[in-house]
Amino acid sequence: MRVLLVEDNEKLSGYMKEMLEQDGYAVDVARDGETGERMARASTYDLIVLDILLPGKDGVAVCRSLRDDDIVVPIIMVTALGDVNRRIQGLDSGADDYLVKPFDMKELLARVRALLRRPQERLGEVLTLGDVSFDLASREVRQGKRQVHMTQKELSVLEYFMRNKGRVVTRDELLAHCWDFAYDPESNITDAYIKQIRKKLHDSKGHYIKTVRGAGYATNV
């Protein structure tokens, strides 16, 4: 899953990016409101973490502008201003959640997971693909009774497939949701990770993830 982090504090944004990436997310960073809004419009993100006090255009104005154009990506507002009126202003601009600095990174990660579950709440806490289960809270994958150990990036790719069962997922779509701007869109990085996932699931024949020639990949169970 791909997250846009809009935060002007370099030290804090570096720490937040590191923690989010350790939890399996691909993270792009913007340091001012105009850049953050431009990136939000130019790319596909699953969630935005948006500071309010930003150079140039503040987070409230950015959020309101995105919502006015029907960009419905979940947004968590983050700010050092904790008064009730400021929280109301952030939420009224279209934010889905609100965190006041200083906060525990575990709480931010929990709120990110909760917001990403909302569009798919019917799936519950555990995603399934045949006999493969993925516990979103513990980030644990099991195939039947066997635990399958995967890297955070493998988990991110597998999660995206499990959230999109029943349709073809293109390589460009996987890059957009599971990697940041650092990866070359012409590379075969997605194929390499899918190969690793198949290997760990003993899926040499594409029982779980099948190749759709000329289109991409699709779940097969």
C-alpha cells in the first residue's frame, strides 16, 4: 500500500517514513502543501498523512481542495495544534482522522491500518485467498496451518492482490500502490516479487496468482 506523507519537519518526516516502511508501506514525502497537493493529484495513493502547519498552502486548504475535486483517498491530519476548534476545522475540511503531536508511532500505524480497512470492512481483520490467510493486525501469513514468512514488501504485494480478488491487476498498478518514486517503472521488480511470493506459497503453477498474458496478474482462487 502506498502512502503520501506531507510533513515539513525533516527529522520527523524521516522517522515517520522509516516506521511506515518498516510496517510494509511504500512512502513518498512532500515538504510543503503545494508539492503535497500536486503529488496527491499526480499519483495513486492509498492514504495521505497530512500536517496542518505547512509552508505555503496549509494542510486544511490542501485537504479541502482535494475533496472539492472528489479525491476521496483517506487523510489523517497531523498537527501540534490540539485545540478543539483546530480539530474541527481539520475534520470539516474532509479529513478522516486526526492526530495531535507528539504522538506514539504505534498509534499512527494503528490509525493507518484502521483507515485502510474501512473501504473493505466486510473483509474483516483477516484477508483470505484460498487456504492462505493474512492477519492485518499481526501481519502474519498462514497457508493452512503453516506460517509463511515474508518480507514487508512481499506482504505489501500480497495484501494488494488479496484486497483486489476477482480482477486483473497490472504491473503499473502494483508499482503505483506498493512502491515509491525511487523505482524505475520499466524494471521487472514486480515480477521478481511475485516470483518470490509464489515460491514461498509453493505456487509454481500459479494456483493463487496467475499470469494474465499481456495484462498483468489475477488471483486464481
